[in-house]
Amino acid sequence: MRTNIMLKKTVRTVQSNFWFLKEAKDTFYIGYRRLRRVPSEPFFCALPLIASRFSGTYIDVGANIGQSIEAIKLFVPQAKIYSFEPNPNLAAKLQSRYRGDSLVEVRALGLSSSESRMKLYVPSYKGFVYDGLGSLDYNSAKSWLSDETVFFFRPEHLIVHEYEVRVETLDMQNIVNPIFIKIDVQETEHEVVLGGINTLQKYEPILLIEDYHERPALQKLAASLGYDAFHFNGHEFAPGASDTSSFLMTPLRWKALEIQPST
């Protein structure tokens, strides 16, 4: 674990000093994973288990450069995917990449608990834009880059860019039969779920949420909707939240997957 943390810190330090290579890096990243058929995160390997039991649409909240879209297409190639990305630069690139793919619809907006116009904050360091750290919460976007995540960090090189973006709720999207929803929106996951209560109650989709174990308010909300936390161990789902991203399911879903939750 320590070695992995230091490696990621080293990569961030190097890329911050070679910001002009970012476009090439992102293109290589997507192309490499397509060629090798490797998802961006190992927990996406659970998608075939979900697809083997349930049919429905897939929702990607916080698309970034398209990592989750690619993972879904890898494991569930016939899935209809609705992807949401409020960053106008990233959304435009995704819409261009998937323009000829009728199974992928990229919507250039954010999801939250109500409809509004909001500020999206995206940090950059020494000119390298960290799109994946973009957030509707200013402090979240600003605080992640620090001495702990970048070697020789100098705060005067940190800039937080602001974009005015359109925000709607999940319930407003009128997406039919969602079976899987990935939510990775830099600490505003609670607001996304709050704005999708009607959708969740009607369809009971399986949720994949980053750092769920660190979000007590979200845990309380999810429990009130009948959701339990599970993790993927590489072969099957097991009870309990993960220390990375957790799968949330209602009894309707975990019983169909033959999971025995802890009591």
C-alpha cells in the first residue's frame, strides 16, 4: 500500500512538470486500456456478475475522461450508457469521441439535489489540469493537492479554475430502468443520491460510490432507502463497504446475486 501511494505521488509530481503532455497522456490511457482490455479500476470486474442477473441501462455520474464508460463497454458491450460530466471541456471531448456510438449519450451537466446554475471548481498545478479533482465544492477541489500528494509542493503554483455549469437532478433525467449507477463526484455524492430518490425507489439500481465508508450522512440516507453496502473481492460480492468504492444494493438485488449479508 505504501509503495503504491509513493508511486502515485511520483507520477503526479512528474506530470505536473510536463503539463503539455496531458492530452497525449489521456489519449494513450484510453487506447492502452482498450487494447489490453483492462478496466481503470479492478472493481469494474464485477460488472459481468450484474449483467448476468439484470438487464437495464447504465449511468455514469462524473465521467471525467471516460474511464467508466470504457469499463462498462468492456464488460457489458450492449449496454445503453448515460454519462454526466459538468466540465464543459471534458464533456465536449467525450461527445466527440462517442459521436458515432448510439449506445453512449454524454450529457454536459452535473447532477445534484436540485436544478440550478453552479460553480464547478477544477484545480491545476504548474499548468497541469487535474480534471478528475473537479468538484462543485471549492474546498474539495482546492485541498487535495498538497505536500501529501505531490513532492516539493508549492501552493503558489496551485490555481483553481471556475466554470459556471448547469446542474439538474437524477430524477429529472427520466432514464428508464437504470440497473447500475456509478457516482464519483468529489464529495458531493450525497447530493446526487438526494436528487435521485424517486429513481432509486422506483428501480432499485445498484450503486457504485467512491469512499462511501467515509460518508456518514450518505450512509444514513442510503440505509433509509433500503441499501446495504458490499465490496467486490475479485470473484464475488461480499458484505461490507470497501476502502475505495463500494457497491450499494437493496435486498431485491443482493438476493438475486445470492449474497448473504452479515447480520
